[in-house]
Amino acid sequence: NLLVRSSEKPGGLADSLRNVIHGLRPDQPVPGIDSVEQLEAQSVAARRYTLFVLATFGVVDLVLAAIGVYGVISYISAQRTREFGVRIALGATRGRVISHVLRGGVRLTILGAVIGLVAAFIVTRLLSALLFEITPLDPISYSAAVVLLALISVCACLVPAWRASRVDPIIAMQSE
């Protein structure tokens, strides 16, 4: 192995190095000349691919969680249309109806976050070999994940909450 530091690009330096090596030892094979960046990239390629796949699954999971929260809150809100109509008829403001629906979504999110944190504490022991410059129980990572999930969950609840606040009390009472 030969390590050369140069201000030139590795591609232009390769032919010069081969000529120098063959000039010193004509029978010496020179199988390949790589830059330090290429060697570094090759050494972490498997880990980088694994983390890319895990990150992709994480993004897909976030999207599925948002769709799930939206679907559940939307279904629950649709089932309670008459109740929301009565609340609005009795003087509840749109803001109160929206906050009521959002509270239900936040409760589900907190329950899911607690279950997810317990599962994460267990699973990180298995994945600790893939972590780089981070501990398996990093509080910043866990906090960021919970905050991100909470934001996505609240955003997913906004549309059903807005729909529930727009219920016409007369139509809601006549629908059943």
C-alpha cells in the first residue's frame, strides 16, 4: 500500500504513480489507485445503505401514522356528527368544537407515543451496532421523534376537527 498526499486530483495522479512504480519495479502490479474519499465511501457503504433503508421505512411509517390518525379521528368525528350539532346549537363556538376533536387526537397520540417509546427502548438494543456517535438511549433523538409525531398528529386531526366545527345543527339533527 502506498499513501500519497497531493494537491492534484487523484485521476491525473494515477498515471504518474503507475509510471514511477513501474520505473522502480517493473514486475510490481498496480491493481488500483483510489482516493481517500473513495476508500472511505466504500468502507461505510453497507452501513449507509442500511441507514437509508431504515430512514425510508421511518418516513413511510410517519406517513402511515398520519393517515391512520386522520382516518380514526375522521371516523370518530363522523360518528359524533349529531353530538357536534347539538353542541353548536347550544352555543358551543367553532373553536371549542375544534379543540374537543383535537384533544381526542392528542390523547391517541400520547398513547401511541408511550407505546412507541417503550418499544424503541427495547429495539434500540438490537440496532445499537448501526448507531454512529449517538447512544441507544439518546434523549434528544427520542424527544425529536415524539415532537415530530405530535406535530404530524395534530396536523392530521385539523381537517376532521374543522369539518366537525362546520356541522349545521339542523342538518345534523335531521340526518338520523
